[in-house]
Amino acid sequence: MRRILFLARAEVLHVVRDRATLAQVLIVPVLQLLVLSNAATFLVTNTPTYVVDFDRTSVSRGLVTRFRASGHFLVDEQSASPELANEALLRGDATMVLTIPHDFEATLVRTGSAPIQLTVNAEKGSAAGIVQSYATSIAAAYASELESSVRGARLGGSEAPPVRGIAKIDLRVRSWYNPALNYKYYMVPGILVALVTLIGTLLTAQNIAREKELGTLEQLNVTPMTRGQFIAAKLLPFWALGMLNLAIGLLVGALVFGVPMRGSLLLLFGAAAVYLVAALAIGLWISSVVDTQQQAMFVTFFVMNVYLLMSGLFTPIDSMAPWVRTVSQLNPVRHFVTISRAILMKGAGPADIAQPFLILTIFGAVTLALAIRQYSKRVA
């Protein structure tokens, strides 16, 4: 028992004296709890919704108001153009399109039942099913509200006798990009991104730290190689490895899981080339900050937890707290998951992924510059 207590005391002193390890033990878990508690939610709220209202009557406006007031749907755009709605779906600006046909109110009064169409971006998987459930519930509740007015309209008119039962809104759902709601179609591209990121970032994060532990970093510093060349030489092999892992993963996804590949694979690999620079530069920056491989591993897993839970891979970004959605713009995994799903499932082109690709390009340039600068500060 005495030996155990002595060793325990030595470990406590080691943690207290090592500021990096102390921060990982005390500060990092608190930060993860604060951030990820807001990101990891299965409640779908503020779903971006585009309304195409051909009827433009008080009844159709009342239905849109019910959707807007529910808190589950965020009606940002509204028009009478299906083409604009389809473009919003393709860009990712809208998750759902609510289409109200002509003569919606008249049909509801005359027959007691009127159709509406709900087009959901099923690329988002389980969130699409939840959105459909919310929409069905709202439509049914609104139909119940209309029961008395519809009956009164029938009794006051001369076209048809009263019909028993309540008013019904016939909700017709179309799931785009993933009609079968097969979760593998949207999970496999996202998980592939996560695995490529994890392997590449972890390996690069341990690279320079390993050189420090082995004592070979000083030997490299006396060579005429510039700091930029040194970082590039460290990054290039892992960049090639990441591209190879992506190619193998896509092959497995297509052959084993039947993941659709509707877009250009050349465009996907072009985006991946930029993304891997950003992801691996983060690993090199971590490696230049820490002193040991163990510290590099701890910091990398912390970063990866934030990456994954704020990427929209497991939970929809639309449902996160507003400030978390804003912070997640700094997450390169979010943007590449969006790009990979859009290209593979939607067949998106360069114009459709321009925004996340631009963010990745800027992020890659900034992180690579930070890695070079941090390396020069520590070993110059």
C-alpha cells in the first residue's frame, strides 16, 4: 500500500507541475461539456423551410403561420416559383419545401380534404423523418381548427350537402436525394470524412512531437531547409495517405453499401485536396505546440470530439444553439461533410459547393501559416 501511495503522489506532482497536462485534466473537460451539450441535441428546431403558395388565401396563409409559429420550422423564403425552391434545396439553404396547390381553400371547403406537398431533403437522414412527423402533426392540428368553419361553409352553400367528419389536409411527402431514407447513404460519406480526418490529424500531431522525444529535431534544424519546406515535407506524405484513404473508402462505400455517386469524383477529390491541407495543418500545429506524443494525442482527441459533434454528422446543425451554429463555421469537418454529401447524393456542381469550398481554402491557408509560424517560434 505504501508503494502505491508513493507512486500516486508522484503522478499527482507530475500533473500539477506539467501545465499542459493540468489544463487537459481540468479545463478541457469543462470546455467540452459547455460546447458539446449545446451541439449534441436530437431536437429538430428551426428547420429552414421554403414555402411555395399557389393558393394565396387566408386558409393557406394560416397554414404557413402554423408552421412558422411551431418553432420547428424557420420560414425564411416564400414565393410561387418551384424552380427557386428546388435551387434552395440544392444549395442547402432549405431543408424542406412546403407546396400549397391552387384552389386549396376551395377544395377543402367543397370536399373536406385538400392536398399539400412536403418536399424534404432526405440527405439529412433521420432529421428528415422527424421533420415529416412535425409537419404531419401541424397539418392535422390545423385541419381540426378548420372543422367548424368548413362545416359552416358547407351548410351555407348550395353546391353539396353537409359531409360527416372533420376537414382533412392530405399531406403528400417527397424525399429528395435519398427517397428510401437509407441512413447508410448519408452516414457513410460523413463517417469516411471523420476517419480520414482522425487518422491524418493524429499522425501529423504526433510527428514533430516524436522528433522532439527522439532528439532528432535539432539535427533537422541545422540543415539548410527552410521552415516552410520542413512543414511541407512533413505534410505531403500524410496528404497523399489521406487521399488514398478517401479513394479506398469511396470504393468500399460504393461496393459494400451502395452509396450513390451522382456527382463528379474529380470535383470531390479536388475539394478533398484542399480540405486535407487544413486538417493536417491543424495536426502539425498541435505537434509544434506540445512537447510529447502523449500530449499530442490528448489534444487531438479533444479537437476531434469538437470536430465531429459540431459537424452535422450525427445531429443536424439547424437544431443547434445559434451561437454554436456560428462557431461551427470554423469547423472544417462541417464544410467537407457538406461538400461530400452534396456531390455524392445530390450531384452538386462547383457553383453549389462554392461557399464551403471557399471557407475551406481560407481555413487551410490560415492553419498552414499558423503551423509554420508556431514551429519557427519554438525551434528557431
